[in-house]
Amino acid sequence: MTADDPNGPERFRFLATHIAGRSVGIAELPAGGAPYTNGQVVFVSGGGSGTEQRREVLLQSALLGAGSLDPALVRSLRGRPSAARRYLALEGHRVLSELAERLPVAAGLGLDAEPRTATAADSLAAAKGKGKIDEPPEWFGTIKPAQLVASDPGPGGRATDRELRLEFDLSEIPEADEELEDSVEKSEESKILKLFENPLFSGKSVMEFLRRTAGSSRSDGDGPAGAESPVSAVRRARMVGPQARPLPTRIKFTDADKPGAAAGIGGALYPEWDVFNERYKPDWCRVVDFPLTVPTDISAARVPRDDVLRRRLARVGLGPKVLRGRADGDELDIEALIDLFVDLRSGFSRPENVYLEHRRLERNLGVLILLDASGSATDADLKGLSVHEHQRRAAATLAVTLEELGDRVAVYAFRSEGRHAVHLPAIKTFDQRFGALGRARLNQLQPSNYTRLGAGIRGAGEILKNEAGTQNRLLVVLSDGCPYDGGYEGRYAEADAAKALEELRAEGVACLCLSIGATTPADALERVFGSASHAGAATLSELSPHMDELFLSSLRELAAPAPR
């Protein structure tokens, strides 16, 4: 609901957010468009009544809330629109039936028959089968797997770790524009291919390759497109170029030779930068992230509000948005100019708002707040508050403020006890709301152990890259800037932390380091945080009036060359 259109589809946003269990936007399609969701926004049909749009919102948000549109499920539906429609018919019926039991507004949608499946996996298996499934109602809309699965950055994008390792998913093909009918799937071989059927092509592998790529269509089966083509002679590359950063290695419980595997502890092994020998130590630190589940007192869930911080962060705009019909702007709005001309010729008088204005209003921001929970943050100020308490309060206020502004936020702490035990307890993940329980756990978090800062930054950076799901990503590190652990101190530790921040910036992740309540000298902070934006203050309120500038400068620095 907006001031311009109080009856618009935006009024269903709170309903969709409640059902989906996460923040969901609502947008209206042009007339004739089929409703769908991309995981962040539910698109409803244009020109429909409020009742029609509401039931479309109910279905799409129920699919999100039930996990029916998780990438792991819909990935196999890419390029298979017929199977996607069958899946939508089954799963839509199932989730609406479950929703009707707890939400009266969903009880009158006319779906009286019992659902045919019990889980999303059952619906997917049935959709890929050959059994008869009725077409879904038109208001069910459609599923667009390509928009629900993380897309490729395209030409010129940075290579991911998967690409450097030559690990590709053959199911990642563009979504089909038209339905692939069974008759097309069973089409005959290409006549051109027969020209190659001569003794020169006696090798079976060559003929099979040509048949599948140039002549024959896709064979029947549940595998992804291209799965029948053999792939061989692919070598995993752990390093690319001189002094390149080794890729992190996930620890599996079956890897008995990896540190910690025998104890049943997972996580990943990360490299560490050895400044004295100017090289990486591969698989040097084990970083483990896990949910923080300590007993909590809900009465400790209070988070101080900072209105100055909220106003400043609300100004952060990262993407362009075109505002139409403005009194002044960057260029003429042709449609508004035509409307003005028609009104004037018809004898009506109206303001001459005929310009387009381009402003940075879109955010699309994912923020991971990494809180130093090591024993080095126990020093107290004159009022008796420790550095940890200052930074813990700052983390809570930042998380609440950013979540209220619609950003995707995660809060992790970090501490270490040697290179084999770098812990990242998750206080709030990207898919969770920062409710009273999460706020209480953060407020009751106690500092302990040591500060292997570089490993903590690398582990948090991987979480941010893999789970934020946004175009703009920012790591906010709250620390006193004093890295220390066994065999990790002085110039060695400072250089490794700076190198970790430099690596993230090179991978398109902005970094902002805040030292609040600490007395660390400015030159020491410069050595540790020098490759990223950083600031220090006695309290968060001192930084609040400048927080929008700090956020924007961190994100803009991605275009600047990293220091050497």
C-alpha cells in the first residue's frame, strides 16, 4: 500500500512476508502476465481485482514458505516447462491445503480435494513421471527456475571458486522460451549428421558426441540437460598463477586425514598468508560455523534504537531508479510530455512535470556483521563498559536497523583457539529474522579465547558470498584490531588479516571495519584494516552521523585497485 495507490498490490506485502517467513516484496505485472516469484518479490497479474491478486500472493508466498521453490528442488526443472507446470499443479495444491488449516483467508480458495503428494520431493518425482496430472488453474501462474537459481555473472564477471576448480553444473542452461513437447523430444536424427557416417568417423565416442550435440535431441530421463554426454580428463586446479590463493577445502567426516575429522567436526580448511615467505600456507586453518544455541533469557533481548543511524542508512542507494513525471530532471519524459500536450489541447490545465530523474534509490544489499568475541575485547573504559560490550551493542543496533530497512542481514561472532579451531557461531543467518531469541543470544554472548582474525574474515566472506543472494555484499567487522593466537601475532598476523580483506575486495565483497570502544593506536588499525574502509570511535553514536558515507565509500572502493 502506498500513498499514491492505497488499493495497490503492495498492501499484501505483510501477508506475503508472514506466510513466506521472510521479507517479500510485491510488484504488479503488465496486463496478461502470469504471476510468479523470483524468491524476493511476488509478481501478481496486472489489472486484476484485489481478490484475484490476493490469492496469487497466497499461493506464491506459500510456495516460498514451504520450501517448494528452493534452488535444490527447482534446479532440475530448468529447460523443462512442462514438468514445471506439473510440479506447480501438485505442489500448489499441497501448500494451499496446509495453509488453509492455519489461515482462514486461504480456506475459501475452492481446493476441496485432498492433495496427491505429501512433500515437495514427492511432487517433484511425480511431475517428472508419466502419470496424468491436471493442468493448474490459471491463477497459479508459473514457476521460473532460472530466476530462483543463482544466475551466472556473464561475460566479464569474476571467476568463482567452482570455475577455478573446473567444477561445472551441466543443469545450468537458459530457461526454455517455449514448451518442449514430447513429440519434439523424440524427433528423428538430423539429416546433416548422416553426412558424417563414413569410415573416417569409426570412433564410437566421436559419433556419439556428434549425435548428441548436432543431430539427436535430448534423450528421455530425469537427469539434467547434457547429463548423457561423457566428461573426462578434467583436472581439479587448486592454484591458478603465481602466489594465487588456494581454495578453501570443505572437511567431510570421511576424510580421516584432515584435522578434526576424527572428532566429527566439519567446517572448512582455509589458507593463511605468510608475509615473511610471501606465500600462502594452504589448508592451514580450520574454520567451523555453527548455530549458537546457548541458554538465553528473553528479558535480555532489548536493543537500543539509534534514529540518527536509521536516517543515515536509509539514504544508502546503490542502484539506479527512474522517477517519472518530475518537475525537473535529467531528460524529457516523452509519455508525460504527450499527456501534457493532449490535456492542454483539451482545455485542461496541469503542472508541467515532464522530466525523468535518475536517482540511486535501489539497495539490493546483503550485510554480514562479524563480531569479535575473543578475550582481547575485555578491556573496559572509564564507565566500566568493555570493548566487547560496546561492539556487541553496535552489532545489535546495526542488525536491527538494516533489517528494518529491508536489507538481508546475518550476524556471526568469531573466536579461535589455535589454527585448528577457529569458530564462527551464528547468531542470525541470512534466512532468519532477528527476533527476541536472537537478540537475547547476542546480548548474552561472552568473550573468550583468541583472535585469528584472517581466518575469521575468510570464513565469514565465504558465507556472505554463498548465502547473501544479493548483488551488493558488505562485510562489517567489529573488532579491536588486535589479532593474536598461537603462532599468530605481530607483523605476521596483521599482514594475514589485511590480506584476507584484500582477497574479499578482489572477489566483489565490500569490507568495512569498525573499532568501537577500543584504544588500539591508529597506525596499528591502519596495518590491520588498511586495505578496507575503517573507522574508530568510543561509541557507535559517534559514527552514526557518518555511517551512510562509510557504507557507500566501502562499496565504491571495489572499483579501486587493491593496495600492494
